[in-house]
Amino acid sequence: MRILLVLAHPLPESFAASVARAAREALEASGHVVDLLDLYAEDFDPRLSEAERRGYFDVPYDTSAVAGIVDRLKAADGLVLVFPQWWFNFPAILKGFIDRVFAPGVAFTHDTAGGRIVPQLTNIKLLYALTTTGSPWWLVHVYMGNPVRRLLKRGIANFCAKRVKFRMLSLHDMDRTTDAKRKTHLERVRKALAAV
């Protein structure tokens, strides 16, 4: 498989970068081709432009400003997102990636009857999210209802790709975790990606 591995963290020495390395190594060791898209290193602009918003319902929608990344997404069989959760949400750069790249004609088309959208990322067979959160498990799951998982699984995965295999691996309480727990999480990531 060809995997688009998207990293969304500004610090190259971050734990997220370590997770991305572990994921890449495990995937490549299993014979997969990995295309690393480091959003910060590639200076991705997350801002949806005025022209992009005004033309949102144009057919065809103009993706020329992100054409290179759209091509990389369309060439992939799987998508692995690596990011921290900040304020129970995506980092702004990852949200902008979704806003600008998961666009009409790329990730979905508008149903001409109105209301519904039709998935277009038929090439994507798996969507994995490898994430961390500063909050403990109970706060994310019980109090907040795990909003990032809901957005990814019920929204993006279901609306953009049919029958996609979805999995989310999270390290909770990141701000107070130990080296041993981080190492255990990296092993968990390696094991999960080696099984792809």
C-alpha cells in the first residue's frame, strides 16, 4: 500500500514526530511505501482563501493552490494522521489541511439533489489517527465524548471514503506521562502499523 503519513506538530523533536517516525518505520518494514507530509516543514498554509470559499460550489472546484497535496492524497491507499489534541480538537494546521484538501471534487461531491455529499476518496482504504492529549482518559471520553474521534470517524471517514478501516490510538494525560508510558505507546504504534 501507499500511505500518506501526515504530521501536524511545529516541533521537530516533539513526541508526535517520534510517533510519526515509529509509524513510518513499521509501515516501511512491512513493505508499504510511505509519503511523509510534515505540514509545518512543508510550510502548509492552513487558511482557506477567499477565492476557495467563494468557489466552494463551483464545478469543478479549483484546488490549484493545493494541487500537489491533492495529488499525493489521490495517490494514497491509506492515510495516517499524527497530531496532538489541543483544546479537544485538531491543531489549526491539520484543520486547515482538511478544510483545503478534503475539498469538493477531491474528498466528496455535492449531491445535485441537495443536502447530501457523495464520498469520492474511494482510493483510501484505511484512516488511522495517532494522537496525544494532555487530558486524562476520563475527561476526553466521559466528559467531552471524545470529539476528535467522532469528527474523524463519523464525519471525515464516513463522508469521504466508503468502508474505510478506521483506528485511533491515543496517549492520554501526555503532560504528566512518564518515559516508560511514552515508550509503551510507541511500541503500541509500531505493532498496530506493522499489522497494516
